Amino acid sequence: MTQEDGEAVLSLIEKTAMFTPVELSVARELIDIYLGNPQQKDYDIVVVENAEGQVVGYMAYGSTPLTEGAYDLYWMAVAPNQQGRGYGKELVLWLEKKVTDAGGRLILIETSSQPKYEGTRRFYLGLGYREVSRIRDFYRPGDDRISYAKYFGMKE
């Protein structure tokens, strides 16, 4: 992601209507830190563009602190008018290759149990991720945190 991509990414995040105002604020903060402090190593942000060169999706990921070969996919979004065209899958497959090329063994993804995330959960399951944990009422009463994982180069 470049400086020029920042506003496009924020715009597509807002248009998804999947993020709360607090989450939007955090996304903006993370993007600002990523673009303003390239020395930080906590996470990376990448974008995917359509054939016309427009940013249509983004993903924030990083190696999980204090682990060997584990990575977190922290945030991901695809512009609503571009969903279903393979951009999300392209981002995840890109990350899987990056992780395996680096000798990584595991990608973790966390999401909400809210009904609006049903498509998101099906998306990850369709890419071979498995639900590995659920913490009831984590985000708020009635909103569980669901964790998905995919292992590489080892038995689960």
C-alpha cells in the first residue's frame, strides 16, 4: 500500500458497512501508522487493484508476536461493488504464499458471530480455514469471537 492508496482504502472500508465507528477509527489509525512509520514491523498492509488500477481491496496482516511461524490476518475488506470477483480470494492466496515462502506454518483469522458476517465466515471456510475456537460474548453480549486457522506443511 502506498500513500496514494490510503484514502481509497478508507473509503472502501466505510462503504462495506461492516465496521463500527470505533473500528473505522482504528483502521484509520493503523493505516496512518503504516504509511507514516515504515520502520514499524507489527503488521503490513497490501492492496489489490482491478484492471483499471483502482484499489478494490486491502488486507492487514503480520507475524504473531512471540510465536514461531504463526501469522495473523488482522483486517480485510473488498469494495462492495467488487465483491464476488475473486479479489478477496486473491488477497488470501497471496498471503498464504507469502507465509509459506517465509517458512510460516499457520494463519489465524478472527471474526464476529454477528449475522452480517455469515458471508465472511463462509468465505474463510471455502478457502480451507477451520473454526478452531469461539469465545462467547467476546465483543459484546451476543457477539462471539470466532477464530479460524489454516496450517501449512504440518499435520493439524
